[in-house]
Amino acid sequence: MRRILKILLKIVLGVLILGLVAFGIIYAIYNEKLPEGRSGPEADALAENMLATLNYKQYQNTRFLEWSYQGGKNKYKWDKENGSVVVKWDNYEVKVDLIAPESSLAFKNGERLNENENQDIVEKAIDYFNNDSFWLVAPYKVFDKGALRSIVALEDGSEALLVTYTSGGTTPGDSYLWILQPNGFPKSFKMWVKIIPIGGLEATWDDWLVTRSGAFLPKSHEFGPFTLSLGDVEGYNNP
């Protein structure tokens, strides 16, 4: 038995060492430092131009947004006008009040949860919403409170928009470098975020639809070998 345990321990250690070596190689190849940019009116103008290409006014006037995340694991119906969102996953349904989160209500299998369980599940729903909604509407958040904008000159001579969120959301401090088409329309961003140890990984923003309300919203993102689907994305004004 001891001999078997020693063999298993060696195998586990070997796998861990190989994993660390592989991560080190990937880190050395793909990790990028957060670029420095120049802030000011020019950066704001670049951000405003990106919003204009995306029909920002139509997005502002869109009342309801619906989408899903992780292959439909998390589902959302967001009422932007009332500041509320219904979040569903597994057997849970949470009616989140984004203006007064303490008023939010959580259900499991249709039954109201008690006060302690309600708070825990509501917090989880808000974390889900903060992350999953960002993949839907990130371009429209470049002027959010706490967002710092700057221009970064790329090697090909074009300009990219760097946005750093100093507050708000679940992970303040994250930065995103928007790579833009010549007309200012976004096509991808690079990320420097707390939950990913490698900086500068790129996700596409090129699978768009025009919603019933006239706003542009993405249907999916390519992130390395992975595809992040947002399901049946909808944006409309009448229930």
C-alpha cells in the first residue's frame, strides 16, 4: 500500500510540475503589461465615436434586455427603466432590485427563501449579473462612474481606447483595451482583470445583431479556443 501511495504521490507531483511549467511557458508567451495611454478630450472623443457607431441613443432608449450566459446556465431579463433584473440559474430565481438591493427577493423551486438564505443568494445573483451583463453591454459602459479613458497608440499606427474601472461592479481596477475598426466600431478588447492571471488576453466583439429597439448587441465572443455564447439576445421596449 505504501508503495502504491508513493507512486501516486510521484504522479501527482509530476502532473503539478508539468502544469506549472506549462503555465510558465504560456505566461511568458502571452502575458502583456498594461499599456500606458494619454487621457483627456481626445480619449473622450474616441469613446464617444465608438458609442455613436453602436447606436448608443437606441441603447439608452431600450427598456428590456434578455440574454443567457454559459450555454444558458444563467438567464436574465433586465428592466433598465425600473432598475431591476430577474436572474435564473439551477433552481433559483432572483428578482434583483439594482437600486435598493436589500429589497431583492430570492426563490428556490418557487419558494421564498428565509432572510439569511435570501441575502446570500441575492449577492450571488448580483455577482452573476455584474459579470454576465458586462459581456453584453461593455461598450456602453465607457462613461460609467469611475471609468477612466485614455488613448493607446498601437504598433500599426491606429489608436485603441483603454478603459479602467476604478469603482463599481464586482472587481474594480480591471482594465480593457478596445481595438477599433477605422470607423470606431469595436472589434475586440484585451483584458487586464483580477480573475485572469495573464494580462492582455483578447476576446472578440464581432458577432453583432441589431435588436428590435435598434441597438447593437453581441451574440457571442471568441476567447482563445473558447466560444462564449450569450444565447438568444433580445432588446426591446414593449413587454
